[in-house]
Amino acid sequence: MYYFQKRGFEVCRRIAERLGIRTRVVRTSFIYLTFVTLGFGFALYLFLAFWLKIKDLIYTKRTSVFDL
């Protein structure tokens, strides 16, 4: 479990920080959503991971012109 937390997409952590709640609550919500909706929660998680990755690539803060 620690391996996935350290090297995962960090979707749950980023959502929890944005909403001001614990990461564990967001993770369990995704797990319950996946079981209740037969996989929709997992698809939503992958979509959010992809979206956050693209957002990070577009909005990277560069310190100087030479960081391109």
C-alpha cells in the first residue's frame, strides 16, 4: 500500500487538499463509489489522474527563460 501511495497519481491527496478534508476519506469514497457503480469510480479516478497530469504539464512554473 505504501508503494502505491508514494508512486501513485496522488489524485486523492490533491482533491483532499483542495477540499480541506482527510485523504483517507477521499480514498474510501472512491472505493465505495467503484463498488456501488460497478467501476465508474475507477474510471473517474483514471480520468482525474490524466487531467491532473495534463494540467501539471501545462501549468508548470518555470523560474527562468532557460527552463524550457
